[in-house]
Amino acid sequence: QVQLVESGGGLVQPGGSLRLSCAASGSIFSINAMHWYRQAPGKERELVATITSGGSTDYQDSVKGRFTISRDNAKNTVYLQMNSLKPEDTAVYYCYMVNVINQAYWGQGTQVTVSS
């Protein structure tokens, strides 16, 4: 049974920082791409950042220069460093992983609230 466990969400003031983590456990095989998505109230889930097995990264335009995705392959873990947070970054953040045989897994989500 594969599980993705997220941590690091919370309440932060505008301009603040948070670091999200997502660790995969179980027989997940070798992970290919790792992603972070988010879903704000009343909105569709959207892709925030991607990191490939080779370390290439891609970001949604609204977070470029503020968010950084990284991974630790030995720990099957993906991170999202979020700086200069804005109220519009408020959402539930989900990690999503795809392994080399195209099995896909979602995390349970972690709430990020940016408010003064």
C-alpha cells in the first residue's frame, strides 16, 4: 500500500514563508515526476510546480521566483519552499507522484492559509 504523507502547512502572514514536504512510503517503485497542486475554495485544482526525475523544474507563472520545488530521491520525498506568500496562495496543497510504470498517487492535502 503506497501512501503520500504531507506536512508543513499552516497559517502565515503575507510575505512569510512555509516549506511543504511530501514523503512516499510503501512499494512505490522508482518515482518519475513529482508535482505540487493546489485547490482554493470554489476553484479547480491547479498545477503549481513539477520536478522530473532528472531534476528539471517548471512552475505556474504566478509562483515563479517565489516557490522552489526540490526532491530527495533516497527518501522518496518532494518539497515546496514557498516564500513571499500572498493571500491568493491560500489553498489546500496536494503532492502527486507518478512512478516509472505510470502508477499515480495523491497526498491527502495540507492547508496553507495566508492572512494577516
